[in-house]
Amino acid sequence: MSKYKVIIWGLGNVGRSAVRMIAERQNIFELVAAVDVDPKKLGKDAGEVFDFDKVGVKVSDDIDAALKLPADIVLDFCPTEMDKQGTFMPSAIRLAKSLDAGKNVITTIPVYHVQDSQPEVYEYLNEHAKAHNVAFVPFGLLPGDYASYIPLVLAGAMGHVDKIVVQSGEDDWHNTSGWVDVFSYGGDINKYPKPDSDEDLLAKFIYAYYSSGVYEMADRIGLKYDTFKPEHEVFTAPKDLETIKGTVKKGSIYAHRFTMALYNGNEQVAALRYVHKVDNKETPELPINNTIHIEGLPSVDAQIDGLIPEREGYVSSAAPAVNLIPSILETDKTGYVEVCDLPVVIARPLDIGAKKLV
């Protein structure tokens, strides 16, 4: 079997996990290019950038040159871009560069199940992919694997489904990513915009980012709904909390809970509840629960521990994308493709001869 040739565009936390996974599966994948704009990474081996062994590919900032290389697929892990209207069209325009080069694309950017919510984005990506006979597939942890792929697979064991509720969250106490600053940890709640007001830009971003998974769960199972009801709650720290970025003082902002729910009349039929907070161990009163609850015949409850592991938290975003590669390239589907329309995503075996990276 010939190897699947992969380009990684974006060598942040998700890209780190993807580089490791591909290097550990050299019997299946071949990394042919790694692209990033960080000057500290340019010219270095993509493995050494992350203190791994060398993988034989130097990091470049020239995506155009990378796209001219023989490759099957681009893993796009670049930052999400939105316009003033709250759509992901700027991200879509960048994603189309790879499609126009004749490369299949998997991305963790949340242009996920946007047929109804952002039809112009869907049509744009679908047209560019079909024009070059390739597939565009959005898939990561969330939206994607955890909401809605895993719940839909679980629902396949049921006679009928009446309601789905997915709960998850992230403990940001050790998260060094710059985007974590949007949560205003340690900030004055009296200076924070009223939740769900027009000034609450964080809530608007979270709803645009995550809610597509709720719609897909309902749409694929055929749950009827007429209203989307989001809710943003902001919480203050019960005591001083230590984070990698400093102390979050008692009484300052330490957590957010976002609920995105679909209703049929007054009855909730599908929901995603997500908590962003710091120091979950010290504040169990607002827990991060990674649970899937499906009501029907039979009812199903599942808990997924370690969904975002502390050692390598972003592996849960990278792994769905890497494991999905053969499922895409072994089909003839083109255009905007959703994961539920592809062969099942399974773990890809390690190369016995490859050194396991840490």
C-alpha cells in the first residue's frame, strides 16, 4: 500500500500532536511539508520544533510552494478567522487555497454543518472542492468527534431517540495559548459585558463555533425543533486560584458556562453544555463533566474521562483528523463532505519500526 502524503498547515498545539501521530505511523503516512508563520520555527525540522526526533521535513512559511508538492491531503490547523457578520468566510477563503491546488482538506476550523447556519460558506467550499475533484471535511474534537460524531454512533444502538444532551469543558489553568485571554480570567465581573447582550462578543463567538454540532445531532436523527436558545453564565472564583498565567483572585472571573440548545416548543431536544474554567480540582462546585445522555429506547449514558489530557491536551483535536485520512482517500466523495457520510473513523496502528514520540 502506498503511503498517504500529508501537508500540515499550522504548527501550534494541534499541529504538534499531528506531527507526532504521523511520525509514529510511517507505514501509513508520509509528512511532505509543514507550514507555519512563526519565525522561531522556520527552517527547523518539524519534529525538533516540538522537541521530538527529526522527521525529515523542515518548516517553511511558503504554503504556495508546499501545495505544489505531490500530496494527498492538507491538515489545516490555522487559527479561525471570522468576519464582522460572525461568519467563517475569511477562514473559508484561506481553506479554498488548498482545494484549488487539488488537495483534499481536513480542518478543525468550525466550518462544520453550516449548510443552514452559514450557507454561503458551505456553498463556497463545496464549489471549490467539487471544481477540483477533492473533498473538504471539517472534523476535530468539538465540533466534530465529541459533538456530534460519538453521540450519533451511540444512538445507532437505539430503537429511537427523543433527546441528546452533551456536556463537556476545558480546564484552562495550564493553557498557555493566547486565545485563552478572551475568557477574562481574573477580570472584574462588574466590568464584563452583560451575558448574551449585544456586547457579549465571547458568547457570540462560542455559539458560532460550537452550536453546529447540536444542529447536526438533531438533523441526522430527525429530532424536530423550532427554536435555538443559547445561554452564557459567568462565575466568580470562590477563592484565590493559581494558573500558569498568574493568580485568579477570589471574586474575579474564573469560569464560563455556555449552553446551546434546540427546543421543540418548550421541550429541549438537543443541547451542548460547555464549561471553560480554571483549576477544576480546586472548584468542584462547577464541575467539568464529559458526559453524553441520550433519551429514548433504550436510554444511554456515557462518560468519557481524559477527553482533554493534561499531558497533550490537543491530541483529542488532532487524532480525529489524522485517523480520518484513509477514510477520505479511500472513497470517491468530493465537495463538502461530512464525517457521518464516510467510512467509520478508527484508530490507525503504530508503525512497529517507528520510534514512539513523546
